Amino acid sequence: MLMARTGPRTFTRVHRYFSAYATKRSEKASEIAELPEIRQSLLFGQQLRSGSLEPYRPSGGGKALLSVATREEVLSSLQAGFVTFALASEARVASALGEGLYTIGPCGEELLAAVGTVLRADDSVALHYRHLATQLARHARPLEEQSGVQDPDILKSTNILWPLFLDRARGHVVSSFDPVTGGAHCALGGGPQDFVVTSTLASQATPAVGRALAPSLERVLGLSQDSRLQEDRLSYVSLGDGSVNNAHFLSAVNISKYAAYRGWPCPVLFAVSNNDLCISLKGRGWLAHLVRDLGLQTFECDGWDLGSILEASRTACRTVRATRRPGLLLVSNLPRRFGHAATDRQGAYLSEAEVARQEAANPLAAACAQAVSEGVCSWSDLSVAWEEVCHLSQAAFAQASEEPKLESLGIANLEARNRAPLPADLLFKARAGVVPSSLTPFAALAPHSGAENDDDKKKQGKGAVMRKHMTRCIAETLEAEPRLVYLGEDVEHGGYYLITEGLAKAFPGRVRDMPPDETSLLGIGHGLAQSGFFVVVEIPYAKYLDCGADMFQEIAIAHWLQSSEVRGAGFKRRPAGMVIRLQGFDRGVFGGNFHTHNSLPLPPGVDVVVASNGADWVRSWRHAVRAAKAGRVVMVVDSTDLLNRRHVDVDDRDGLLQTAYPEAREILGFEALLRHDHGFKRRGMPPGTEAQTGTGADSLACSGGSGSGSEIDGGEWDDVTVVTYGTGVVSARQTQKVLGLRDGLSVGILEVPCISGPHPPALTRALSRSATALFADPCKSGSAPLLNFIATLKKSGAIGRSRDWAFVAAEDTYNPLGSTLTFLGACDVERAALELVNGPGQGGSN
């Protein structure tokens, strides 16, 4: 959201209106005056008034500004540099007043504004948090164009940039009106082609490569009629000299070079600013050595020389556009003027002389002197512009500090930010019964209520195992979604479990192998999704997700972190959801722990779905696809043991896991709750419980229905109800059969395919039909998703008061090769169920 633009020279009125900030500032005037940023800011103003500054004189002589840049580029760079310096200084003041919460400063790097004058409006940009000047120069252009400002008047019309002042101040004081993060953090961005960068070092790098690959991929796939990207669009991503040591950056460089080697157009420009300090760690010349080893075409410039930066950045952009190959812009010789942040204890690692020398170093002042010496502007122009910029900065912080914070909107608002909202039509279908979600029956594993006639068999068709259904369903999705790209490792030949068998041939160019690096695999998928593609990323084994864990977390937080509104209003951000297919999960003897991992990350912002059979995998996948297109991040997890399994009871060869392929209208929502019914029901109500009635979304469907479901018979209840998912369903079904026939116990099963919570609303009501509840989790006991369900149910009183409950899970250790000892099995579920019904130590000898 943007406030109405303030007219020329109205900053005094704005500042006085917000008197609380001004009053605090006045009360702490003496303390503020001692801040190094304020001392240097006042000195800079005096130097501009007196014209006592000297231009920078590089050792090689340098070039005249107007020989390498236009007058407008020079003035725009100086203007953005002024705003950067003033806002950073006022951010330190706001922090001292208890109003500002973010003080990482860009001072010393103001001349990077030059890059912003060279980048095009349609270039995708992800900026390091110190590179504010680049953003300001880039965002100033449309405001100046709208106002009709000509280049000689740029410095005289700083007030037209009021929205930029206010929006940046909003970030520093975490106002909920901040158009970048909506008050969740302080970050750069806000434009339609700006991509928010977190504080995680270099995590912006691999998605930038994905965005670089997007334009050419559109054309390779024949999407020219639906093209959303200019073919010569550039992907620009910047970092600090410390960040280049991070694995994210090295992964991004590697995959960009791999793309170029394969002949894939990859116009990504990495930019590194070198102030020779990574917080307290000095560079000692390492960066130059690393850059040589990277092997990228490198464009170097001097951070003190505005002309050098303008020339190098223009050449770099032009070259990367023309060659469509990755490049590196290296800006060296930069000072870090006031420490990393307000909390930085520079005195612990720099001498007093070094700190003083850094504070006094001002490339922006030298650029002003050069501009005046070449007749670009006058000292008076610069002095007036600086004074106005300082007043506007104070006014912006004064106004922003009065605006509401996210915390005033409540915790529910923060939780709602985790995920993109689902489309209304999809929600309607789920609640209306077309896609019944919590009413969806589980016919696949239900026992038959009577003999099945030939007509029923013909109608259902021949059943198939989960793997076959998965391949068919993914092909169905590729056919329906022309912008779908399926990325993975070894997926072109069918993958380790044959899931993608034949798909690369059927859909040329859309099922693609990538090098075995999960960080770049996930990052490129994220970047393509941000560019308008629908992306599925396959991770070959659950344990391999650990290799890309940080990128996975970055994807998870993306929706929560950024505001849905784009700067300037007019349209919302394009959804950037995706599906992550995680296989190699849970029970198996192949590969040991590294190929049978049974621990799942459940960060906020990711919907995690685990199906127990092929039919429900298809139903879940269809919903996941629709949710991802709406902006959700969905992880569909495949249990290895279920891929080719045909029987629940292998000895009986019951064939219950060979299911019919669901009709196109059948979709299983995230709130689905599936009941596996049986023939051992108790009559009446569970001891100590009261009947609960209700219909609609909270009604529960019994298995074996025709698709619309039937409500639970109010006169039936179970001795124990097992709540589980994935392979736990098969174990529970085996237990259900044994305890029913042998012990005469009624064992109900409630399956929750979506394990990322909160638990389905129908679960509370369903448990009222059981005397006890057993939560059986296939994951390790120390990281079991059902523990979250238990906590919520206990808090609501659904378990723990009138209803006993127990928890059983896989062993909290690692899985040895060739053994299933550590996995959750039927014997574990049976023992826990018996102890729950009969008492501790009464679980039998199995």
C-alpha cells in the first residue's frame, strides 16, 4: 500500500504532524549528535555548501564522467546516493529512539546506484541488503517519468521520490504498510521484477539462475504465444564479498556454468561488492583469488569512481545480454563506513585509526566534486538537494513510525501469511461434495460389505499399484499444463523408481535432468516458478532433501516474507508456488538410512501430503497441482514400500492396494480425513463420552461409499481408533484385522493424508466415536508430525480428559542396511493398541 504522494516541499508539515517522533528526536538531540552517521552527514552538508570537496583521482587517471555516461545517469546516481546516505543515517537515529529495528547500513556503497540506472525495468533483480542505492535508482525512474522531470531538474525535484523515502522508512520500523514485506522484515524489493532477499547468505543466487533460464525455456517449449518474458531479459543478483564463500553462491555459479556448457541461454549477472570485510573477518586478498578460479567473464570497477561503475555495469549488462552467458561484476575498493550494523563492535577487531579512516571515506562526496568540476551540476544544486533529502528522510521515519505493526493485527494474521489462499472455486468444491475433502471416502482399502458383482468390476476397471497410477497422473498433469516443467535427477530415463518412465519422450523438453545438487535443483525450480512456470521438482530420496535444506526453507518462507501487493499498486504478485515430489521415504531394506529416511521437515508454509495407496495419491496430487498454481508450496511424499505393493495382507494376497484409477473429478483436499471401516463395530456410545451430531463440512464419511460419503452411524463406536498416514495405514489395517478376529476388538482407522497440520476439523468429532485413540506415526518418534496433532487435540480436550490416548512411532535412531527393525510395523501398532485397551504391560508377546 502506498500513501498519497506528498507534494513539493511539504515535508515540514508532515514532520510536524507526526510530533511523537519529532519530540523524541528533540529530547535525544545531544545523543543523536554523537552518532557517527549524523556527524558525517552534517559534515557532508557543510562541504557541499562550501564546495570544499575534491574529486577522486584513481591511479590510472580515470575518465571524465560524461565520456562514459549521460548527464541523466550521473544526476540520477548522485540523487539515489544522497537518498541512500540520508535514509541509512536516519535509520540509526530511529534505532536510538527505539523506533527503528534494522540498522544494517549501505553507507560507502552509495555509488552502486549507477547499476540501477543501467538495468532495465523488465530485468529481474535480487539485491544484497547493502545495495539500497541500486534499488533507489531503479525505482526512481518511473516516478520521474510520471512527473515529466527532465534531467537538469532531477536534483531539484527530489520530493517526487517521497514514496521511496516512506516505503524504505516503513521497512526499517516494520510498518505493516511496507510494500516489500508488509512489516515482517526489512528487505529490499517491492517492484514487479524485484525478488526479496532474506538474511541468509547468498540464498538469492540459485533462484536468480532459474529466472535467467526462463525466457529461453519459454521458446524451447513453444510457448511464444503465451510468452511472459522478454528474450533478452537479464537476471541480476548481487552479493557482498563475504557471501561468495557460501555454498549457495558456489552452487549458483556451478549450475550457471553448467547451463552455458550445455548451450542453454543463461543471462545471469552476479555482482559482488568488495569492502574487504565480512563483518569482522578481513578479506586478505582471498576474493581476487576466488574470482580467478570461478572462471566467469568478469567486469571490474573501482567503488570510488562513479564513471568506472557506470561503464563496467553497462558493459557487463550489454555483454551478458548479447552472449546469454553468465558474468560477474566486481566492484572493489569500497569502504564500509559505519560498521556492519548499529550493534557492530568495530573496536573489537579494528583499531581506532581504522574505524576513523572508514568513517571519513566518502566516495559519494568525491563523485559530487567530479560532477561539479565537469559542469554536470553546481554546488548549490547539490547542497539544496542534500538538505531536502535529509528533511524528507526524517519526515518519512516520523510518518512510518506511527503506522501499525504486524503484531497489532494478531497472531492469526501472521499464520495466515504462511500460505497463499486457495482459490474460492476449489474450496467450494471441497465443501460442496464434488471434492469432498473431509468427506472423502476411502474405498480402496475398505473391506467389502457384500459380494461384488461383475458390473461393479467392469465399472471399476483393473486395479494397479501406486507407481503405475503416479506415472499416469503426472502425464495427465503434463498434458493439461503446458507451462509445467518437471525437474529432477535421472528423471529423463524414468528415475530410480520408474515413476517418470516414458514421460521425457512423450513431453520433449519438459522432463529435465539436472546435476545432483539439491540446492541448485530447488533454487532453479523456485526461480522458474517466479518467472511464471509451473514447476515440479523431484528429490530422489528423502535424505537428499537435507542437502538442499536451506533452499527448501527459503522456498517455504517466501510467501510469508513478502507483501502480496506490488509497489505502485495496480496488481498483485504472480503466484510462485511449486510441487516438490519427495521419494525414497520410509520402510525399505535398500540403501540403508540414506535411502529409507523416515524424518520429514514441516516448516510453516509447506503443505506436506503422504498417501497410502495409488488412488488417493492421484486424488492428492490433483489437489496439490491446483494449490501450487495458486501459490502454495506442496511436498508430496512417496513411501517406497507402497510403490509396488499389491496387498495389505501378503499371506492372504488380498490385492487391496491395486486400486482403480480415480475419475477426473475426484480430488482429495488438504483437510481430508479418511476412515477405514470394518465389520467389528460396537453399538451405542463409547464409555464416558457424549454423542456429537452435525452435518456439512465436519461430517465424516465412512469408507466404501460411492463418492459422496455417508455419515457415521451414531450408534457405532470403536475400542480404539488409530490415527495415522502412509505406511502406518497398512500396519493399522493389519492390526485391525488381527485384533478384530482374534480378540474381538473394534479398531477404527483415521487416515490424515496431509500431515503438515493443523489437523482436519473432522478429526475431533471422529474421535468422539472411540473409547481410546492411538497415534501411529511412521516417522521417528523425535520428529513425528502427529505430535503436533496430539498437542492441539489435548488443548481442545478431545483427548486426555475423557478419552485415553497413546503414541507409537518409528524408533528414534537411524535405519541399518538390510533391515526393517527400526520402522513402524504392524506389531508395534498391535502392541500399543492392546496396552491402550487392556492397560500397561498388556500388549501381548508379539
